[in-house]
Amino acid sequence: MNAERAVELLTQMRENCVQKENDAYNDPLRKEKHDALSMAIAQLSDCTGTHARWIVRRMAGERIAIQCSACKNYDNESSVRGKYCWNCGAKMDA
């Protein structure tokens, strides 16, 4: 297995940690598992060479959204812009 495949599998696992509307099982560690997988994805992304940058976009009204240039995922302005994308794990240095 290579790093790209590992990132792909970890991303799928992380998506399973997000509670769905019809999800009857309530895992008290769901958020911690999601965060741990995000950290692992970020570390592996260093191996894959995925690099990106934060794009700040103005939305309707005064709202601002932050977008990853690699995966195009949006989040609101309250998100902490760190060294790695919270969605795909791309390293933010481009």
C-alpha cells in the first residue's frame, strides 16, 4: 500500500465518523476519532506531496468562507486556518 491509498482509506473512515441524520448509533468518541483520522491524513499528506493554499471568499452579505485550493471544500470564517486542510489533509504552503 502506498501513502495515496492510505490517505484515501483514512478519508473514507473519517467520513464514517460524521453522524448521519438516520444514524441510530451514538458513539461518544465520534469527534475524537474524526480528529485523530484528520491528523493521520495530514501527516500522510506530507508523504504524498499534496500541497495547497487557503482561498478566502466573500459570501452573501458579510459572510466569509475559507476554501482549500486542493479539494475545494468550504468552511466558515470561524474555522482555524492551520497548516493542513481539515478535509483532505493537503499541506498549506503553496
